[in-house]
Amino acid sequence: MDERVLRNFMTPEGRLHTIPSKQAKLLVVLDHLAQSFEPGCHYPEKDVNEILEGFHPDYAALRRYLVENLFLTREDGVYWRSGGSFDV
């Protein structure tokens, strides 16, 4: 199902054409976006914005959703990956 959700919301070039409104589909997309952040690395907000803007122009909403859904953690303007699936 995850691949189907991604196909429905992502362009072939990997950009997000619509942010899902349904929570289950949003979580699939957020997990995909979280893969862009290396576990253990810390990112200033500017870098997070640049990464997310590569997916969708409303990077602020994506950043907020990633934090609200525990894919990223934010402290003092610094972000790090704290959730999402991991390849082992």
C-alpha cells in the first residue's frame, strides 16, 4: 500500500504534488520524506527547509508535520531525525 500511496502523491521526478489530508496517507509520505535526513545528524532549520523545498514549495508545513508526527525533533532551531522507518 505504501508504494501506491507514494505513486498517487509523488511525481515521477520525486516531487510531492499534493500534501495528503488523510492522516494514514500523510504518515506514508512523511516517512518517505524522513528518509532524506541521516539518523544521528543535526540540521539547522535552513538546511531542513532546503531539503523539504525539493519536495514541495510549502516546506514549512512539511517541517511542521514531520515534527508533529515525531519524524523529526526540534530544539533551539536544530532538527534531527527521531522517527520513521530505517533500512537495516
